[in-house]
Amino acid sequence: MVLILLTLLQVKHLFADYFLQTPRMLSDRARYAHLGRVQHAGVHAGLSLVALLLVGVGPLFALVICLVEGVAHFHIDWIKGRHAESSGKGPDQAGYWHAFGVDQLMHQLTYVAMLWAMVACG
């Protein structure tokens, strides 16, 4: 079940981070109070909730895990947005890809924590 959930979270991440982002979600990434980032984190949390429910995680526990994921995702993206704005690095520079890689690692570690919580509490 853990491997199935990990796979579902990876597919969810692909769609939520790369295919379902709107122009609003992609704008003003360095601003903290940003509706687009709230929407983006909400898409992640909502799709994670579906994944958790599909593998049989209890609804209340799944909801709590996904709310925490949404808050974490919001802040990870905000930190990356602030860094991107302050560094001025673009896709043609290594620093941009370093930040991109760290951002993606933090999201993946969030999934590891979600799986750990599911196993530890389930």
C-alpha cells in the first residue's frame, strides 16, 4: 500500500505542479499573501486527499495530513519565490536549477513525512 500511495503522490505532483497551474498561480511568487499560491497548495492538498482515500486511509486522518501538506507546500513555494526574486537567476543559470532542485526535494520529503505518518499512526 505504501508503494501504491507513493506512486499516486508522484503522479499527483506531476499534474498539480506542471499541468494544472494557472497564470494566477504562477504570478507574484515572492509575495506571501498570494491567492494563487493558496489555490496551488489547495490543488496539491485536494489531490493528495483523493490519493490517501483511494488507498484506504481514514477520512479524518487523511484530511489532517493533507491540511499540513497544503501549509507546507505553500511555504516551500513561497521560499522558492523569494529566493528566485532576490537572486535574479534564470533557467540559463545553475543557481536557478539548484533552487528548483531544492524546492522539489522539499516537496518529496513532505511525501516521505506523509507516508511515515500514515505508517506510524495506521
